[in-house]
Amino acid sequence: MAGIRRKARTIALQTLFEVNSVAHDAEKTLERLVNETSLPEEGALFARELVSGVLTNKERIDNMIQNCAPAWPVAQLTAIDRNILRIAIFEILLDNKVPIKVAINEAVDLAKTFGSENSSKFVNGVLGTISTQVSKERG
């Protein structure tokens, strides 16, 4: 299950990256990537949930990124870092189906795989700030 969810997060990231970079249709892009990778149905459902959740809540999520990383305007972040953060923040704040630490670890792993040399540190820092805020709010 964990491997399927990790693969689904990767496909969600690839979908959001493509949508963000060349404005392709999210549903068509996601379906193509799911078919290319032979992702099992439960993984495909999870990837759809992530993509849909991020796109539906993008403004709210981007505001959270901006509040936690004010020195880095969201539009100036690399598309990979921005979309990794969007997926993780969706999972942490809106989806609440995985522990915060799992969402952060998965995001850091995606950043190590797809991001630049400093991506994992940046992603971890932003999500650490969000985690602290969430812990205070949930008391």
C-alpha cells in the first residue's frame, strides 16, 4: 500500500507539474500518466484525490506557502518545489488521512528525487513551519 501511495504521489506531482508548466488538462494528463505507469486502481484514486484537492484549494494552499516562506513568492518557486509543497499541504491541512510526519517525509523524498540540490531542505523547512502551526492549532 505504501509503495502504491508513493507512486500515486509521484504521478500527482508529474500531473501538477505538467498542468503548471504547459497548461494541459489535468484530468487528461493524469489519466495518461496513470495508464503509462499501470498504477493500480487504488493508487489512481489517490492520485486523482491529490490532484483534485490541490487544484480545488490552490489559492488557499499558495497563501499558506507564502505565509510560511515570505522571502520566496510562490510564483518564483520552481514548479517542482511549488507542487510538492501543494501536495503535502493538501495532505496535512485538508485531507488529514496520513500523519503529518508521513506527509512531510513523502514530500522530502519527492524533493530529493525530482528537485534541485536544496529542494528537500526548503520543502522540509516550509512544511516544518506548517506542522508547528497545525500542532498549535490542534492543541
